[in-house]
Amino acid sequence: MKKIASVFIFVSSLIVSFTAFAAETKPAFTLPPLPYDKKALEPYISERTLFFHYEKHHRGYVDNLNKLAQEKGLIGLTLDQVIEKSASDPELKTVFNNAAQDWNHTFYWNSMMAKGGGEPKGAIADLITKTFGGYAEFKKQFIETGTKLFGSGWVWLVLDKDGKLKIVPTPDADLPMIHGEKALLTCDVWEHAYYLDYQNLRKDYVTLFLDHLVNWDFANENLKR
Ligand code: MN
């Protein structure tokens, strides 16, 4: 009987210490799963690019964010709250960069799909026609914006403060939400997004993003939200 009791105490203490360990080490932010297989966007974006981009770059931002959130006492906030809070505080610039890059990459993965691309359908198609006069003009401006953006950044399709559809570039980790704009779609134009597949040919990458990958359903969902 004494032996059974001591085994019970031993097992209970294991459970208690494991629970404490799990609570202590559970990260505040987690890398969201990719919405498709890493081969799904081939031949336009290779499995190799998606591996490095998701497993190294995106995961790196999430890991950094978790470390920084601990250090800066930001545990308990949502990702959006961390972004809003750090955006206006120069002392939290590194937090902002990693938090925003986490948000941007999740949004980017969802902005693409296998067998996507081509002309949009639904409400976003009507809005594009109304704003740009037609899909061809929208495509020309989106590619131009992505190609001309100097250095690293993002090209977005957004609704601005007045609800007007716009193509906007943002540098580095910058993103629409801190400018009062609603993001509908994004294309990552950091070199790591395309360099393994297209080297310096950013224009080719932005073009195939529109022709073969863009997820218009996602843009329509964002429009409704
Ligand atoms: Mn990226």
C-alpha cells in the first residue's frame, strides 16, 4: 500500500511539473499552417522557395516575436494589438517588424492558391472595373507598383479610409491596417519571395502572381468583412 501511494505521488508530481512546464513554454504566437502543400504552387513558385520562405523566414519572424513579446511584457495581446501598439512606438520598432511580418506572410499565403490567377469574379471584379476601367489597366498598375517599389516591401490591394479601391506599395514590414486601410490582397516583393526561382526578375514574378496564383475568392471574402 505504501508503495502504491508513493507511485501515485510520483506520477502526480510528474503531471504537475509537466503542466507547469507546458504553461511556461507555450509560445504566445504560433506559426499558422500553410493553406496548401509546399508543392501546390509549382511550377510558378517552387517547393524550395516555399520551404525557405515559410519554414525559415515566416517561422523566424514568429520566433523573434515570441522572444520579444516576453522581454517587452506584451504577452496576452493579440497579434493585431501588438502591431497597433508597436507601430507608434519607436522603442518597439523590432517588435513591430516581426509582428507585422508575421501578419503580412499569413495574409500573403492566403492571397494565393493553386490554379488561381486570371481575371477576377464577383464583387471585386465589379469594383476593379469601376475603379480602373477594366482588369487590364488594374494589372498594368499592380505590376508597375510591384516593380517600381525600391528595396523590400509589399504590394497591396486595399480599400482606403474612404472605401476607395487602391493599389498601394509598403516598404519593409509596413502594412495597411496602421494607415486605416483594409487589406484585400497582397504580393510579397521581398527578394526572398522570388529570388530562388526568378533571380532579379521581379516583374516576371509579379506578373505570374496575377496570372496563375492570385486568390480572388480571398479578396471577395475580405471585401465582405
Ligand atoms: Mn516574405
